[in-house]
Amino acid sequence: MSSTTGEGSLVEVMKSYLPASWTASGPIVPVLRFTGPIGMTMPLRPGLTLATVAGAIEKAFAMRGAKAVAIQINSPGGSAVQSTLIYKRIRALADEKGLKVYVFAEDVAASGGYMLALAGDEIYADESSIVGSIGVITATFGFTGLIEKIGVQRRVYTAGHNKDTLDPFLPEKPSDVERIKAIQQDVHHAFIGLVKARRGAKLKKPDKEIFTGEFWSGKAALELGLVDGLSDLRSKMREVYGDDVRFKLVQPSTSWFRRKRSVFSEGGLDFGFAPGGLTADVISAIEARALWSRFGF
């Protein structure tokens, strides 16, 4: 037996003692998971923001030997700004690295969640996934009757006569509603423009049927052209890259310190009053629950 043959046999023996994932040689597909409301800060768990997912996105697109990047989405939406920022970061890196992006909707990819899905060159869903909700919503409360009933006086002091717009403890003003609706129209038009730019000729119905804020099952979304097919990540990637394709899950840091730091650093300056601490966490948790409940979850 030659020395070369002996060395080869030794290598094979050594490989047999290593985990299969260490010695596998199939195509690599990094996987990103975007789960939860977008932009909302919840107790001990910030929502999806560019600050919390940027590191994972960068790592996925920088992975050596990657053939494509797959993204699993399970989100009812949230912040339009954060949705746009995450979308832009994914597309910028996809173009820079020349990597195709496959998106897979799980339970929900609606509103801002669907905006994230638009970062994919191809979008897939389960036939029972909830997809769409291409619209904009603003929700608040009105407590004027309650505070009158219990004898509470509301005292508000502002610099800027519109600073108290939509204050839930003040009577609703038609001028406030008009301004909010104008802002909503701007955001909605931007969303529509993005859907048309990314889906283009794939859209199979007129605007008046697609851009109403309605959401659909994955099966109906396919008929509308909002997704490219009905499949799951494993099945589709094996179909495209073969049975030996390898998946590398890339997750954001779960460090408590880094999560809290990202929450504090993303806020910016808003020139308004925002409740802090436990109150803010509770409000955010309620808002997040309300978002999920719209889609039956």
C-alpha cells in the first residue's frame, strides 16, 4: 500500500469520528429568521428593527461559499420605517454580493411583514399562510368621556399648536384626522410603489383589488401574484440546490445587554413624551398582541 493511499485512509477514518455537519460538502444556504412585530419594544425582547437584525444580515451575506440567502418571515407588521430600512439593507447586500434571496412566509407575512418579503427575488408561502395587508393603519383611543365621568382634569401645555394631535384624552379634531390621513396616503403610496417595483408583471389583478389593505391565504396570494409559489424552505432549497444542500441559521445576538442597548440606541429624538420603563413595555406588548390578533393569531 502506498503512503498516499495510507494517508487517504487515515483521513477517512478521522472524518468518521467528526459530526456529519463538519465534513459535509453540499451547497450552503444561510437562513435568516424574522419573527415578531416590527419596530415595537416588548418586555425583554425588542421587535424587529435594523439595529437588532443588521449584524445577522451582514453575517449571512458574508458567509463563505453561500449560494443564496433564505429568509423565513413570521410577522404581522409594525413600523413602516423599520420595515423599509431592513428591506433596503437586504437588497443592498444582495446586489453587492450577487446572491439571490428566497423568502418563505410562515404563519403571517402581512403589512410590514410583506414589505420584508419583497426583499426576496422569489417569495413562497404555505397555502394557509396569511399574506398581504398592503395598507396603513393608525389606531388610538378616546378617553374624554371617561375622565369627565370620574372627575379628572386633563392639563396639556405645548409649544406648537398641533403638538397634541390625537391625544387620547382630548376630543378628536377633524383637522387632526385630515393630517393623519394625508400622512397615511404618503406611506401607502410608497408601499404600493415598492410592491409594483418588486412584483411588476407578476401581479395578476388590478390595483383596486390588491392595495386595499386586505389580506389573503397563501393560496389566494399566489393567484394574485403576491407570491411565486407554495412551498417551504427545505423543500424549495433541495429542489433548487439538491438534496445535499446545507442550511446555516444566522441569528441576531441573544445577549440581554446587546438587546437592551439596541432598544435604547434606535429611538432617536422625537420631541414628545414617551412613557418609559414597565409602562412602555406593557403598552408595546398590548400593541403587539393586537397586531397578531388581526390575523387570528
